[in-house]
Amino acid sequence: MSPSPGPEALSAQVEEILEPVVDTAGLYLEGVRVSGASSRRLVRVTVDLPDGPGGVSSDQLADVSRAVSGRLDDAEDLLTGSYLLEVSTPGVSRRLENARHFRRAQGRLVTITTKSGTSSGRVREVTESEVVLAQESGSVSVPLSEVVRGRIDVELKPVDDAQD
């Protein structure tokens, strides 16, 4: 009997079989993480919209959860034993690391740490090479190649009220 793959290899295998399922649901597979012993594994699947602002609806999340569960049941040789499946979205705590992440945060207030400092503002525009932040004093362009870390700032009032 061959040894079972390690957690990273198993996560990659599960991600490979789930990517078409999530894509068919009209969503983007952000990542898969398999952890725990083979007798009680935890399979965390993170999905998101493919691009642009907005959010995954609860109906979309429920539908993709059922589809993911069904696909994993079909691949019983990959995940032996029982497992707990958790399908979720990245949420506001996600790190903003690439152009797609910043496009998903369009209209949101963010803080970006670069190699030369920190900038905060509302994401106004994103290209493949830069993110433009609207600030009270105007706009600032931040090259994506300079981004060390980005995060969404949690706002306590609706975005429409924040822009007034």
C-alpha cells in the first residue's frame, strides 16, 4: 500500500478536482486546505466571485457547497475516512495581494503597505499594474509591484453613506 500524500499534496489534488465544479457554478476557487488526521480531516474550500465588486450570495454558496460535496463523495479514493467540509468566502479579512483582489475590493476603503510607506483610500480603479485610491486630497496611484500588504478597512456605515 502506498503512503498517503501529505497535507499540501492532498490539498493540491482536491483543488484540482474541485476547480471545474466551482467554475461551473460561476465562482472562482480561491483555495483548498486539507488538514487533520485521515480519520477526521477538515477540508476548507474558499470560493469567491471571479472578478469585480460584489459578493457571493448565500444561494450561490449553498449551491456550490452541494456541488463540492457531491464531487468529493465521488472521489472517495482521494479522501478516505470521514471529513468535515467547510465552504466559505474569503471575507473582509482577506489579504489583498493581486489585481483581482483589489478589483474585488473596488469601492471599498483599503490600506496598502508598500516598500516605501502606507496609503489609505477608497479603491477607485485597478489595472494589471496599479491600483488607484481616492483620497480626500485627490487620487494616488500605487504600483502593484510595490504592494507588500493590502487589507480592507472595516467601515461601520454603508458605502453609499461613506461616499457622501
